[in-house]
Amino acid sequence: MSIIQQMGMKLYFLLSIPEIRDYEYPPLSSLFLLVIQ
């Protein structure tokens, strides 16, 4: 697994937590969800 994939997995895990996703990183989460689709 590449470093980018590892980072993506960690970021995806963080964004799967609603408190973090909604209050900390709204633009980042929407951008990231666009990237992984």
C-alpha cells in the first residue's frame, strides 16, 4: 500500500466520525469524498 493510500485510509476513518467531519473539516471532507468516488 502506498503512502498516499495509507493517508487516505486514515483521513477516511477520521471523516467517518460525524463530530470531526461536520465541525472540523467540512470543505476537506466534501473534497475528499469527491476524490475517492
